[in-house]
Amino acid sequence: MEVFLPAGPAGVGLEQSLLEVKLAVPQPRPGLVSRAEMIDAARVSDCRVVGVTAPAGYGKTTLMAQWALTEDRRVAWVSLDRFDDDPAVLLTLLASAFARVAPGNANLVADMSGLCMNGLGRAAPRLATAFRSSPEPFVLMVDDLQELHASDCYDALGVTIGGIPEGSQMVVASRSEQPHLPRLRASGEAVELEGADLALDVAGAEQIFAAAHVRISHEAAAELTARTEGWPVGLHLAAVIAQHNRNQVTPVFGDDRYVADYLYRESLMLLPKRTQRFLRRTAVLDQMSAPLCEAVLGEPGAQARLRALEASNSFLVPLDRRREWFRYHALYREFLLGELRRVEPESIPRLHLRAAGWYQANGSAALAVEHLLNTTERDRCVQMVTEQVLQTYNMGQMSTVQRWFSALGDEAIEGYPPLAVLAGWIAALTGQTAAAERWAAVVDSASFDQAQLDGSASFDSARAMLRAVMCASGPEQMMADASSATAQEPPWSPWRDTALVLAAHAHLLAGHENAAAALFAETITIGTSLGNTDTVVDSAAELALIAMDQGRWSEAAQQVERALAVVDEHRLQDYAVSVLAFAAAARLAVHRGDPDEADRQLTRAMRARPACTEVLPFYAVRARLQLAKIYSVRGDQASARHLVREIDEILLHRPALGALVDQVEVVRQTVAAGTQVRVPGAAPLTGAELRLLPYLQTHLTIGVIGQRLFISRNTVSTEVASIYRKLGVTSRNDAVERATSIGLLGG
């Protein structure tokens, strides 16, 4: 069977087109009931947040669109869908919308993403600061909040709401309860509009029928309003049906659920069979364009049909001014999907497969994955995730990666060893030690002889690199694994620089400093040409430290500058590999006699160090060794001793680290002797305390914070008390202010 795969809108990339759709203010249809009085009351209030919470069909989006048209402040708009349930995606959308109406925020969007970007600790506070600093008032409208389910999204949103300044407002619409509203309600900072507020009266019902050119008596309008309890979409459906029934108003009985089912079915049955089929089948799409519909249906003519439906059926909502993208009203789509499952359930996988093919052909592999997850094509889905997972991870979208892995299931990942390798890498680089060890064991016992989809030369090479970075069997095995990968990965391989940098680290552990330096230099050249930022940062930092050890400070400064430039440009501040770069920069600052810069870089290193765990042992130990030396030289023995204890914990799990073991012993003795002048001060925040710290910005209770972090309430209380003591404060607000001022929170 021929499948249509027409291209998307000419001249506009699909991803950019879909972003424009999300940020476009919907245009309200003419003839809708005015909400001016309600809007004016919310506008003139002193409340920073307006929550619009009501079931589907109550006109939440319509109210906000009417507001946007009459607003004299700058209006930013974000429409959410189920693919935005990721803190990095959510914050990027909010920043993109805000940057369009607030000049001077050119870097804001880029600041929301990056490898392992800490959404709650870094990106959300950065966005809140941008809101707070806006020179002009604005209104940020967020529609369809119910599409978000991840607690991390709501936590990040709560922090950004705190940045809305006086004179500006955030308007949030949702079909379900909005978690931020109870607190704001208690403090008098929120206006709340609910279903009862949005329900229409008799006059509103009469206006809907007048717009549909259907005559209705006052008595009939009153009865219909009472039966539907003023439900706007129910009244509109009744008007649509009456149009087709020669102005005969259909009686309505039952509660909302059955009213909706009855009225939708009545309205659908009035349409030609081909139109009914079009509506049912395209309901699998979250958003649709004519080319996409043609691909899914396997037939042409979608553009004319969409235009006709838009003109005759208000349940098709235009999403952009060019009328290229549409969606169904949420409740109508739910009804259509129910009809699809009832009438032709066997077609659903085929429709999703066609949608996946269209998205893949038009450059949106991530959306192709989302449709494939609704099919039985597990092999194809696993392969596509394998192709996309690193790119998605590199954008900081860890929640999306985890959702894909969860949807596939461990069994499917284990059944495709190349994906298990990538799962191991991601777990290792994000500090998930148990998961990293588990995936490494799966990979060790696996075999795979097909072509690699991630660009590596072979499965054996990919496995060798994962084994090398985790260094579970000591330097000799690491050297063998790194050498094997280096021999297999050709100069054009996107993994060539990874193989080289691992070989360089293996030489360092073996005490071969010159050989390591040569490999680090080669890695920088190849990594730069490939655009692989992490290996460039790693290699430049190591070359800087080697140069410092040999007294070549000018060369060291050049390498530090290179590493930090890449970190800052690509927002790698929370990435494990960056810790060593910050340590090198701090050591250079101490040499130059610049204590302020040394403090800044030490803070950056200490803040990022929880990502460096025992499954990245040579990174973790080498970075902590450098930091312990610096703190010891500066007389801060408390911090130095704490870092040595962390090193000892790592060595319990990875005792065979070659030359590093002797270096640790030297530093341990130096710190224990405490010969330097002591500087009074508390020990640094532990990794656990650094993970908890961002939650102090929220208004979550101690118990809920424990649930977020999977620790007990007592543990949270103990860690909070320790944070207060170390920061010299007595409250959450003071802790947040102090942590922000010294660089442990915020951008």
C-alpha cells in the first residue's frame, strides 16, 4: 500500500514551526461570549498569579485569548502538550515566550538547557531572575498545565512564579488542580477562576444560539442552560445540532459526562461518512497539518477538509496565524479517540506508524518515537530511541529520556545491547551509580554483531569504552579497553575522541604523563571538529593541570581559558566532566593571587561535584584531589578533610586507581598534618545537601521534599539543619539568599 509522506510547510523547519505554534496566541472565534468583566477584575487585582481551573469545555483558552487581545502590557503565551512534561522543555518554552516580549534576554533560552542542567537549582532561578528584572510589565499566559505530570516540572514552575514582579502577571489554565495555588491563595497573591465562574447564564446561551443563527426562546434557553449547568461547550454543541435540525433545539438530559457523549455523537452523525472517518483517524494526532493528515490517512485532500471543518466546526482549533496547524478541542478529541477505538480499533497502530514515518521524514525523530511507543513495532522504536537518546540527553531533557526508557521497559533495553550501553553512559554521567553498575553488567554479558546506530565502530568498541570510563577492574583493564576502542574507532567516528580521552586517562593512571598529554591534545583537535564539547573540556583541564605540575603557567592559563569558554558557551556547569575544569581554574587563580576568582571557581566545582561518583572513579578522585590541595593551601582544612573522606569512600568501591592512590596518600598526610594556618569555617555542603538545597526555594514541606528525594523526613530535617549551620543561617529564605549570593544556587 502506498503511504503518502509529503513534506511539511515549505521553508520552515518542522521543529521551529511547532515551536511557533506553541508560542502563538490563539485567535478567538467571532461571536463568542465576552468575558470582559471577568478579565478586567483579574487584571486590576494586585495578584501576581491568575489560576483558571475548570473541566474541559468551559472556555479557559478562549478567556485567555480574549484577555491577550485586550491587554496593553506585553503578552507572552505558551501552549503545553504532553511532550512538554520535562523541566528542561518547560523552562525552555517559558524562556522562549518571555524572551520574545522582553528585550535584553538573548541568552536566556540557552541558559535553560545543557548537559545535566539542574533545572530546579540553576535554570528555574535564572528564569525567575529574568522575570524579576523585566523593565516593563508583562503577562505570561500558560495554557493546558494539566499536560504536566512530573513533580520536577511543578517544582520548577513554582520557583519561576516567585520571580513574577509587581505589575506583571502569570495566567495559568488547567483542567486539574494547580499545585501552586493553595499557597498563593493563602497569601492573597492569586485570583482563581473556576468552572462555576466560567459557566454561562441564559444570556450567554442566547448569544451562542444567535451566533449560530438559530432562534431559541428565552424559556428554551433557560431550560438548556439549567440542563447543561451553563457548560459552554454543551451549549455550543446544542446550537450546532439545532443548525442541522432546522432550528429544532434538542432536549438535553443527564450529567456532563453523558451530555458530552450524546451531544458529540449527535453532531458527528450529522457529517458525511468520509468526514467522520477523517475526524476519527486524525484524532491520534496531538496537532495536525494537512501534509501530516495526508500521510496518516494515506490520501490527499486534507487541506480543503481542514479548512471546511474549521469553518463549520469550532472543535477544530487553529494554532497559528497561517492556518497550517490545528488541534481538536481536548474533550472532542477524547470523544473521537473513543469512537476510533469502538469503530476501527485495528487501524490505530497503523495510523501511529504513519505519523511516526512522517515525523521522521520531516526531521522530528523525537515525535516519531512518541508515536512508535503507541505501536507494537518495538524493535523499530528501540532502534530509533538508540539514535535519539544522546541528542535528547545532551539537551538536558533527562525526564524525556527516562520516560522513553520506562515506556520501553528494561527487558526491551536489555534485548538491544547498544541501547543498554547508552543507558549505562547516561546513568554514569548523571551520578546514578546503581543503575550504571546494573547496565554495565548487562552489557558485559551481551553480544551484538549488527551495525551500530550510535556511530560507534562496533558493539565491542562501545562496550569497551563504557567499561573503561567506569574503570571497575583497574588501570590495566582500562588501558586494554581504551586501546581496543582507539584501534577500532576510525578518524571520522563520532566516538573517536571518547576513545582517545579514555586512553589518555588510562596512561595517567599508569603514570605515563607525556603519553597522556599527547592523547589529550589529539582529543581536543578531534573533539572540536566533531563538536563533542565534553571531551574538549576534559582534555583542556587535564592539560592545564599537567602544565601546572611542570611550572608552565602560561600554557596552563590558555588551557583553562579554553575549557571554561566551552563550559560557559554550552552550559555545562552541572556536568561531571566540568568539575576538573573548575578545579584547574581555582588552582590558577590561587597561583595568580586572586582569591575572589579562586572562591568563585571552587564554588562552581563543589556545586557540580555530586555528579562525579564512584562509577567515574578517575574523574571523581582526581577532581577531589585538586580541590583538597587548594583548600589545604588556603588553610581551609575542614573542606580539605571532607574531600579526602569523599575520596576514601570512592576508593572503597574502586581501590585500583594506579598512580592516583599514591597521590591520595600524599594529600591525606598533608591535610592530616594541618601545617597551614587554619581559616575558621564549616565543612562544605555534602553531595546529599547540595541535592536538597534547591528544594529550599520551593514551598514544599519537609515530608514532600523527602518524597522527591526518596529519603525519610528525618533525613531531610537533619540535612536541612546541617545546611543552615554550614551557611550560618536560621531559615529557608536566608539559606536560599546565602546560597544564591555565594553561587550555590542560580545561574
